[in-house]
Amino acid sequence: MCWCRLHQPCRADPSRHSQLHSLSSQVGSLKPAGVRTSVLPEHKDPLPEVGRSFLGYASFKVGELLKSKEQLLALSLRTSDGGKVVGTIEVSLVKMGEIEDGEADHITTDVQGQKCALVCECTAPESVSGKDNLPFLNAVLKNPVCKLYRFPTSDNKWMRIREQMSESILSFHIPKELISLHIKEDLCRNQELKELGELSPHWDNLRKNVLTHCDQMVNMYQGILKELSKETGSSFKSSSSKGERTLEFVPVNLHLQRMHVHSPHLKDALYDVITVGAPAAHFQGFKNGGLRKLLHRFETERRNTEYQFIYYSPENTAKAKEVLSNINQLQPLIATYADLLLNSASQHSPDSLKNSLKMLSEKTELFVHAFKDQLVRSALLALYTARPGGILKKPPSPKNSTEESSPQDPPPPMKRQDSIPHHSDYDEEEWDRVWANVGKSLNCIIAMVDKLIERDGGSGGSSSSKNEEKDPSLVDSVITHPREDWYEQLYPLILTLKDCMGEVVNRAKQSLTFVLLQELAYSLPQCLMLTLRRDIVFSQALAGLVCGFIIKLHASLHDPGFLQQLHTVGLVVQYEGLLSTYSDEIGMLEDMAVGISDLKKVTFKITEAKSNDVLPVITGRREHYVVEVKLPARMFESLPLQIKEGQLLHVYPVLFNVGINEQQTLAERFGDVSLQESINQENFELLKEYYTIFMEKMPPDYISHFQEQNDLKGLLENLHQNIQAKKRKNVEIMWLAATICRKLNGIRFTCCKSAKDRTSMSVTLEQCSILRDEHQLHKDFFIRALDCMRSRQTQGALNESDDPETGCLTDNKPTSRHFYPVALLLVSSHLLVVWLILSLALLLAKYQ
């Protein structure tokens, strides 16, 4: 425990000195790392220069304090720039239950007159220490503001609480990464539309119109990215800026709220909540609703469109994007492995030849499998009808192959297939022969490699499983001569494979691009505006998710159970929404529901940082993103093998919303709350599904221990009953969902419109509830602890008569003058109005 005394010259009168009274604060969690201590005065009549700014700071190491003979350090208090000395501060060490002379058995504090609020800013969070972790933490957190509290427990002991709020620089980093990916993806799509080939006048005009609008969209994204790159000020977006167009991809008020509890008899515990404004497109407005309603209306209109547009369901459109992405990834990989095979042949290395062939075979199998889909055949027919001639080019046949693939049964008709005219001269089986030629070319290469190795005296059967599948005629057709070079034998076959693959890629890309043209051709402005709105909402949601994932990983890095759960099952991410179902907040809730649901397509991969740059990197496309989280070497080595090998880690986002403000009262009395009820019910099913997967995949020994510590089944049943009850402002839903999330090692989010008033009320109530339920906070001090956390500045330590170790606990009344429990404000809107009037009157009286 540190006693701090500050001597500061009074700026109002240089000839006088005003001594700030001593402040007692327990700093038991300090480690031998640098600690910066800032002192804020709390005046009844605050001075403009002193009362509203940091007086200064002083740093020291606890080790230095312990080594000093007097156990006393005299430090110079300097201004924030480290230049001017504005005073001195003395730090002395005493033990719990003692004062400086060692005669008293309890702690007293000077609380008469003026008080100081102590704010400690640490160089690193306390959960993990070490210099190697600093780059990782600094990549996420910035400008931490800390407060220290101590409250009595039910057994008359002290518990110490360290509350920290930090900004995150990911608020701007993630949107910039995402916008860059959108630009790259859209430019690639526009190029594919241009390479679609010759089309009939109707479709060609549609393509030109689509390209014009898409180019405008790309230019807009590039402009937003340029403006974001100029942002150098705050690392978060304030609520007053949520309507700015250049910042609409950035989340509102993204912060980490961390509570570190040190109890006398319990293990230290960390409780993290990410607070952020609800992901929503504020600049776009909510006149016509949010994404949930807009997307449903758009799909309904598309489904009922006229014949000149070919309808493809959202699932088929997503499938087309997925196949196109696989093509773009696999084609260069296959070409690379084919060149490696030729390189191994030129070196006459049997082992290297086998390894290269294995990699080539695996990637080619994936390539062929990607086209075994009805959508590709249907898209080829649709594209055929859109061309002026409709005659397809004959594919190249693989060399050294005499057999043709057997005709396949006609595929089942696709939904709305009758809108695509059938042509008698179109050969539907031709596509099967085209992509089957890729597999035959690979079999020829396998047969040749086996012959070469066998004639060289090595053990054959480099691909025994492949030999069972390929036809005997392919093996017999391979003629080799011992004196010929391996490279010369394989080169023609590799060339044929590349030719066949090129023909498949050309046809597939054109047909699937035509599918995407259908989505864009219908209602062009509306389609692109929906894409923009969804990108905005997803960007805000993803920035919060990445921040929460990194913080959770850092806090639980030394928990083997958590790491096993991370790669075996994944993490549940629980969002607590406080939006009402009234007016514009209905649209915000609709945006938020879609944005959080879209996080399902995000996976994480943890890699070792090769430099000091540990900022996360995002790859992928709109339907699937991979976030690469970089860890310093020592932290990375502590991970399980599966994670170190690059296994993708999944997240399961769920959203539970309960409106709590006066607008929700109006919605429940005169409006409609069906949106909130349906969202809660849908996400309960998702949470239940995660729980089932968790119980099935985790090891039995872990499950048995887990069930002993937690009654999750009972909590889930209770949550389901509360959702079905349809009770007004049922905050029990939020508390149950948060408890389940914490017990499942999940990531917690709390959101309202701007992550200010409602969010802060919810977070502080949750923190005090945790202190009461998990850390034995004295029942008489619950309201006081709640008021202390909700006040603008620390309320100071308890007075002498309230020392728990003396056994003298007086009746406590709330010390806060105008902050009251949230439960009272939920009674009615009339009480809220009264509260606002009284608060305003008290504030005016205070500052007069």
C-alpha cells in the first residue's frame, strides 16, 4: 500500500502554497515495472487551470521503494510533457492494518475538506507482464485511464478494484484494411465483367450500365480510404461524428472496459467488456428501415422480377463468389506446383519428384471438385443464351489419352430455370468433358512419374491411390525410354494440364461472372447502396470483434482450457444491445442484427510476428474473411500445436437486445416489439447450438470439471423462459446472457446508440453485481460502490468509521448526488423526467 502526499503551488496566488491532503490508495497489483501516477484535485470551486487537468505525473519502480532504507521515495511531479517541475510527491510503504508509526490496527484517511482522485496509467495491463508483450498490447490499446477503488467484503476485509478504460487504435486500422480489400475485390470484378466476352445488345447495355455504377462505387471507396488515412488525432470516433460520411466505416466510441479485482481470500480476476456504439449506417439514415428490412424487401422484389433478368438466390450468388475465389487461388498454386514438378524432374530427384507430385495432385483435386456443382452448368447455359451466336469452342484434349469421359445424367432443374431458354444446339455434356480433361491430364502425369521412378530403379507407386483410379489405358499409353531426360518426358504433359485448366477457368469465370451480373443488373442504385450499407455496418462490427478477440487472447494466454476450447470449438461472442424498438433505433437495431450475423464469415489465424509490426492483417473477400493476429515469439511458443500450425479459429456471434429507455416504454405501450423478440429468439437458438457443440467436442475430463463449476443448462433454460415470457424491459435476459458468456469464456460487448449513457449504466451495474455475487462485496455497500463507479471522479476512500477491519460499518447512503440505480429509471418514463429535472437543478446549483 502506498501513501502519497502532494505539494503543489497554487496558481491563483504564487506567494501561497496549497497543500493537497494525503490520499490513501491500495496499489497491491503494482509490479516492478514503471508506473505513472497522475493526481487530480477535486474542488468545490474548480479552477480552470488546476481543477480540470492533470497536475502532473511521477514514475517509480516498486523495487526501488522496497530497497530504500526508509521505504520512502521523494519524487518530482512534472507536467505532462516531462519538462516543468510543478511539485513534489512522497511515496511511503506501509502494510495493511498499519499506519506510518505502526501503532494503529486499522487504516484511516483524511477525508475532511478537499479530496484527490487517483488515476494510475500503467505501461502495460496487468494480466501478462514482460517486455515482449508490449508491442502486442500497444497494437490494440491506447490512452488508458485507470481508477482505483477499495470496498469492504462481507467478512469485513478490503477488496481492491482497478478499473481501466482504454481506446483502441483498431477503430481506424480495421476499416482501412477492409476498404482496401473491397477496392481490390471490386476492381477484380469489374475486370471480369469487361472480359465476359461478346453479349447480345440487351445484356451488353446492362453490362455497360453496371460497370459505370461500379466504377463510381470504387472511386467513392478510394476517396473514403484517402480521408481515413489523413486521420491522425483521436484513436476513436466520438458520438458527435457518427453522421460524418468520411468516418462512417469507423465504429463509435470503441473502448475496453476492464475491471481487475483483488480479493483477500479469492484469486485475482479480470472482467473485460468491450463497449461500442451499435454498428449502424448513421449517414445513410433510417427512413426506410435498416438492413434486415431492406434486404428482405430487395430479395422479394428480385424474386418477382420479369423475364429479362435471371433470378439467382442469395445462396447461389454467394456460391458463385466462392467458386470464383477458389479459382483465383487454386490456378496459380497448381501452376506453381507444376513448375516445381518440372524442376524436380530436371534435377533427377525421385524423392523431390514424389513430393511435388503429391502437392500437385492435392490442389488439382480441389480444383476439379470446385466445378462439380449444378450452378456452373446452369450459368453456362444462361451465358450461352446471352451470346449472339451461342457456339462454344471445343476444348483441348489431353495428350496420350484415348478415352472420353462417360456422359452424365442431366442435372436437376434449378429454381426459375424456365426463365432460361433451352437451345437444341447447346451440348450440356460438353462442360463435363472439359473439366474431366483436367483430371485425365493429371492421371497421365502420375502414370509418367511412376514409370520414370520405376525405370530409375526406385520404388514405384508414388501415388498408389491414384493408380487405382486411373484407367489401364493411360498407363499403357505412356512410353518412356531410359536414356531420355525426365524433364522432356513430363513437359508436354504439364503443358497439356495447364491448357486444359486454362480452358476450364476461362469458361467457369465467364459463366459465374454472368451470375453476378444478374444481381447487379437488377435495380442498380439500390443494389449497390445495399452493398455499401452492409460494408459500413460490417466494418464497424469487425473492428470491435478483432479488438475483443485480441484482448481475450491476451488475458487468457496462459489458460490451457481456453486455448483448447479456442481451436476445438471456437469462441462465443455475446453482444448486449440496449436499443429501443422505436423510431430511428429500429433501423439501428436492424443494421446491428445483420452486421453481427455477418461476423459468422470471419475466422482468425494466429501467426508469429516477424517484426515489430504486430497489427492484425485481413485477407479474403466479402463472403469470407481471415484475420491474421500476430503474436511476439515468446507468446506464440506457448500456444498449442494446432494453433501454431495455422488452424482457422471460429467465432459464434449472438445478439440479445432489451430496450431500457423511455422510448422503449412508448414502443411497448403503443408500438411493436416483435423485432426485438424475434432477434432474441433466433440468437438463443444460436447460443444453444454453440453449447451443444461445446459439450460434444471438448474432452470428457474437461466437461466433467466444467459441469461441476457451472450450471449452464439451468441458465440456458432460465434464459429461454425469460425470452418466451415477453416481459416488459426484461433486463434479466441481459444478465443471464452475460453470465452464460462469461462462463463459456466468451467475449462480451455492450452496445447502445452511442455507447455512452445506457452503456455506462449497464456496465457499472454489471461490475457491481459481479463484486457482490463473485467477490463477496458487503451488501450494505452495493449502492455506494455503484454510485462511486458512476460518478465523474473517484469518490475517495472510506472514512475512518467505515473501516471494515475495525468491525465498525455504519449505515451507508449513496454518496453520489445525482446518479441513481438503473432499475429505478426503468419503472416509468415519468420518473425519468423527474430524475432529469432534479439532476439539472443540482448541477446548476453546484456550478453557481
